[in-house]
Amino acid sequence: MAESLLPLALKDVSFVAGGRTILDRVALRLTRGTRTVVLGPNGAGKSVLLRVMHGLIAPTSGTVRWASDERPGAPRRQAMVFQRPVLFRRSALGNLRFALAVAGVPPAQREARAASALARVGLLSIARQPARVLSGGEQQRLALARAWMLEPEVLFLDEPTANLDPGATREIERVIQAIHDAGTKIVMVTHNLGQAQRLADEILFLHGGRLVERGDAAAFFRTPATAEAAAYLEGELPWRTTATA
Amino acid sequence: MNTLTQAGAEAFAMVARLDARLVEIIALSLGVSLSSVALSCAFALPLGAALAVATFRGRGALVTTLNALLGLPAVVVGLLVYLLLSRAGPLGALGLLFTPRAMVIAQAILVFPLLAALTRQVVADAWAETREQLVSLGAGTWTSAGALLVDLRFTLLTIVLAGFGRAISEVGAVMIVGGNIDGVTRVMTTAIALETSKGDLPLALGLGVVLLALVLALNIGASSIKDAAQRRHG
């Protein structure tokens, strides 16, 4: 096993697109073990932050530094699941086999690893079905299986349940919990505060591209430290004013 | 009108009894055009996909050139290949001029811009949707290009078919480099041109009908394969 990727350190990371500042001097450190949930209103820069950390977007300024470098061409040690799962016109199993091939897994091992990944998310029965005609929940579970199968050290999730019904959402949360239990660092963006409360150990709260608050999840929901976070929670959970959450 | 009906009746009779001359010409047409499209695909599809996925200096200029070449006249391609393959030309020693191979080369060049440009377009659209996922998985440029070609296989079928349609229906290139030699390099389009000028309208019309029927059948076949695959794969 190579040296750990974590902790991840962001130093004064800014991202400007079309004259608009999407991320504004974000500095943070992510460590092993905790489930980190990124919250914030629309346009706060949450998705862009995830993409910058995952290396899909280069920051305009500032640095993103992992504890050890990923060698170019070597299998990736971090993975990402997107809001809309990107699946190819192959069977569910075929999608996983492709990802294993990209990761350099020898052909003889692919079938077994893909099948066990499907089993872990409860999709073994639809292994041979074309991936793109599965239900939204099944597609997202398949995307999670694909990410998990590669045993990443860090898994980024960008609103993985945004388009799903409550039942499918529960299933996804169960899988995310299992991935966490298996030792993968979870970094997730969500708009679902119930989900954030169920899954988060710590909260990163973004507002207008700035990281305005960061801390223990329970404390954040009980007594947000900043006016922005308080207003956000107020807006998202209007009943909170009368409840003693 | 009388000529047309008479010629039409004779044409159908020729098709119905599988006239030997007719069959020979059709077989050569199919052989040449299928080979040329296969040959062209081997280069045009990877190039189109690479142009969609890779970023390098001069890509924009290359794409513009490729798109401009869509309007390449068949006779010009014929002329260029003729100059290359003629005795005095750089490839004259190969002795390919006025052979079916020369026709394959000419048609392959003719359909190359069409195949590459259309492939680039559909792969570029798919790349916009899948880039982040492929990069996230660690796929490099060539892996991504290959994966998208596989993913778009049913769409590419339509593109390949368009290339075949262009190849089998062109007359200028094969006329120049093939020479329309009876029994050797005579294909449907060159035969139609010749028989019409000779006044043998039944054979010309028969070939025309077969040409149309072939192109139509291929299109129906390809689009039903594509529809079935799309229903299955989404």
C-alpha cells in the first residue's frame, strides 16, 4: 500500500470563471476517518470545491496538496460519484469491468470483483441488464459500486441523491455508510439537511465561495456559529424556530 | 414515357433473372465500396474520436480543415489518386491504376472527411457529458476515445452507413482511377453513365433500381438495428 493520500490541504484556493469568483480563498485540511459534508446555498461553490479537490478543475490560484502524490497513469486512489450517474451503454457488470480495466486490474480478476461489488450494493440480480435503462436509484447505486470497487481512499459525492425518491435515497445512504465503515474517507455535498444530519461527522459550510464555517456536525445544527449558516438553516428548516433541534 | 415503361419492364426482368452482367457489376460495386469504407473507418474513427477528446495545438485548424473537406468533389479525389498512381506518379510502380484496388483507395479518401468529421461531432458531444467521469476513473485520452467509440457504436453505424452511401453512389472518382473497364473495373455508377450514353436504357435503369434498393435496404437495416439497440441500452 502506498503512502496515504490524506490529509488533503487546500491553501487559499480560488476559482474564477467568466469574471465571477466561485471559490474565494478557501483554506482547509481534510483528515481520515470523519465523514465530511459540504453545505451551502445554491451557487456557494460546493460542487466546484469538490471538483477542485478531485482534480477535475484546476484552481485559478492557490494550491491543492495531498499528503502523497498520485502518480500519473497509476490507478486512482480517489473516486467521485456525480449527481447524475454517468454510465456507459454496456451491462451493469460491463460498466464495472470497464472501470476495472481502466484501473489496470488483470482481466482474470475483473469478473469476480465486479460481481462482488454489485452484490454489496444489492444489484447482483440485474448484473446483465443494460446500465442506462435501470431506475435512477439503481443507476446511482451502480455508480457507487463502481467507485467503491476501486477501493478509493477518498470518495467525493456530489449530491448523490438529489434526483431520487426517499426509498432510493435510504438505499444510497446505507451504501455510503458501508463505504465509510470500510475505511474510505467520505466528502459529500448535499442539499438534504436530514441526510446531512444522518451522515455527517463534520460540516463545511460555504457561502458565496467562502468557507465561512466548519465544525462538528451536531454542534453546527444545534448552534451555528455564523449568521450565514443560521440563516441557511432557518431557510431550509423553517420549523426549526419552534423545535428544539 | 413509353421508353421509360419499356426500359423499366426490361430492367425488372434483368433483375428478376439475375442477369450475369448485372450481378457482376453489383458484386464489384459492393466489394469496392465496402472495402473502401472499412479501410477509411480504420483511420477516420480513431482520428475523429481523438480530435474530440485530445487537446493539442492546431486542433481547431484541423477540425476546420476536416469540415471543409466534407465538400470534396469526387472527381478531384479521382484526379489526385490518378496522379499518385499513374505511371509517372510517386506510386506508379505499384501498378494499381485501373484496378479495383485503385478504386478502393480513391473512395476511401473520398469518404474519410465525412466519417472523421461526423465521428468527431458525436464523440465531442458524448465527451462533454462523460469527461468528468472518465477523468475521475483515471482514463487517459486514448482510453477515453476508445471507450466513447464503443459507447456510441450504434450512432457510428449510421455514420458508417452515410459513408457507404457516399462511396457507392459516387461516379467521378471510380471513373477516373478505374477506367470503367468492362468486367474489371465497371461498377454500378460508371455502368449507368456509360449505358445511358450508349442508349442501353434497360441496363442503366436496372442498375439504378438496384442501387436505390441496396441503399434503401441498408438504411432500413441499420436504422432498425440502431432503434432496437437504443431501446435496449437507452
